[in-house]
Amino acid sequence: MPNELTEDDSRAYGVVQAFSLILAGGALYAATLLSYRGGEVFLGLVQDPYDRVVWLGVGMGIPVALCGAVIAVQATLNRRWDLLRIVATVLLVGNLAIPAAWGVLWLIRHA
């Protein structure tokens, strides 16, 4: 018999999970913005003499995306497959795509 609190026991549990989806979505949005500009400079499409935008994309975009992925995983815990869990799974994949995209950019640049 599990002692874990589920949405059936408390409506507040569902509200916290829904709020975590907002946080994961915000993390995905921020990481995408940072990575888009940084990726352009990284590939040499836009000039930035100090590569500040690249460092923002790598130094902040990747960690923010990883935090968003962890938040999305937390939102799926003890939850049946419904709309919130599907949205959390999509946000998880999106947040994990940011570090993967930087890996692809690195491969493109060094190819």
C-alpha cells in the first residue's frame, strides 16, 4: 500500500503538477531563445567578436533545458496517462532536444 499523495487524494497535487508544466514550458522557451541566437553565432552566420551569445547559449541554455526536463519528469510522477502527462512528455522531449541540438551544431561546425 503506497503512502504517496496522488491527485485522487488532494486536488492541490494536480495544481502543483500543472504549475510545473508552466515552469517546464518556460524553461523550454528560454533555452530555445538562448540557443537560437547562440547557434547562429556558433556556426558563423552572425558575427559576434567575443562569442558572448554562444557562451549564453551553452552556459545558460543547456542547464535551463536540463532543469526543464527534470521538472517535466517530476510532473509525470504518480499520474495516469491523461492530457497533463502527455504535455509533460512533450516538454521533456523538447527540453532534451536543446542539448542534442548543440551536439548537432558542434558536429556541423567540425565536419
